[in-house]
Amino acid sequence: MSAARRRRALYWIATHALALALAAMFLAPLLFVGLTALMTDQQALTSQLWPRSWNWDNFAEVFARSPLLRWVGNTMLYATLGTAAMLLSSVPVAYALARFRFPGRRLAFLLVITMMMLPPQVIAVPVYLIWARAGLTGTLWPLILPMLLGDAFSIFLLRQFLLTIPKEYIEAARVDGCSDLRTLLRVILPMARPAIAAVALFQFFYCWNDYYGPLLYASTNLDNWTLSLGLASFKALHSVQWNLTMAATLLVMAPVIIVFFLAQRVFIEGVTLTGVKG
């Protein structure tokens, strides 16, 4: 390697040292899980960090010892319907709070902020009694149906994004004869696509990883278990077989990691950009 190329390499490492250190810190646990998932039962959690043999059949063993596909189906149902219901209810509310002028608008926004700070455990008992009387405990519907009433964090994030869209676009649409609903569908939604994608990913990841909600409502019905409940049960049953536990953990993590990397550009845009691109 020439001296000039060596200097450029050293300069690149020096300028990105902090980023490289943080990347290594975040990737190390994932690498540990991946390597342990491919070890034998005897080697797992020993001082040897590199597998002596690559046991890819550990993943097949996870499917053989647990109804993983059923857990995946239940989790996809919960995450997909919950995200769709959240978008259906939160986008119009955020648009109204951002662009409409009506009495009590500030109070309504204050209530949204208040709901963001309210721990779900505070209202868990009365809400559970409501769903129990409706006969929906043991299912995932007590977790999906409330999303039709909106999500406070999603409403807040969408409202802040919609405020950055110049009102001239809305006024031009109204001059052309668009109603409020048509303006929302034809003008606002295309411009707010990054923010909508961001809150959709937030909600999808929350539902995918949610443990408290399924434990509270669906733990009594094995057919409605999600991946979070299933993984906890699998770990308890195979606590001495850490290679299988890590293999199951990797299978649960993989879809979320893939979705994030495929959608990271629009996710970052939704969090950082304003409503109009230059």
C-alpha cells in the first residue's frame, strides 16, 4: 500500500472512529446471538466464541419444537391491523389539529400530549374489565380495536410534520374546488408520505415487540400467542439449550431488521425532513 493511500485510510479511520466504535458496540450483541445460534448445545455459552461446527439445523429444530409459524401469523395480524387502524384514525386527527381552526383546538392538542405521558398500566384494570365483559379476552382484538381511536404519539408526530407543509397548497386546492377530505387525500397525504411511513414503522415495530399487551389479553389462549409470548415460553422450556434459544431469538429479530433496512431512507426522512423538499 502506498504512503498516500495509507494516510487516507488512517484519516478515514480517525474521522469515523466514534461511529465505528458505536457500530461495533451495537453489532456485537447481534453477532454473539448469531454465532451462538450456530453452535452445538455443549459449546453454547462457553469461553469459545467461534462455532467449532456450523449447525444450521438449529433453526429447523426451533420450528420442530414450537408452533413458530402460528406465532408469526398472530404477530403479523396484530402488527398489520394495528398499524392500519392507527393510520386510519391518526392521520385525520393530526390534519385537523394542524390545519383547522376550531374552539378547543389547543385543549385537544393538550389532551394528546397528556395521553403520551400516561402509562398504560394506570388504566390496565378498568380497560381489562371492559374487554372481559365484552368477551374478547383471550384474543388480540383488545389490542387492535383501540388503535381505531388513534395513537397519541403518532398524532403528535404527524401534526408536527403537517405544520411544515405551506398552507398555500391547501388554499390552492380549495380554490380548485377540493373539499377538505379530497385535499387530505390528494394533496396532504402524498406530501406527508415520509412522516406516515415513519409512524407506521414505529407502530409496526411496537406491535411486533409488544409483550405486555399480549401477556395481559392473550396469554390464556395458546392459539393467539404472539412471538414475544412464544419466545418467552420457548426460553423457559429450553433454558439449558442456549443455542436453540438464540436461534429462536434470531428468527424473531430477522423480519424487523429486514423491514428497517429496506425502509430506513423513508423512515429517516419522516423524522428529519419538512413537508417540502428543495
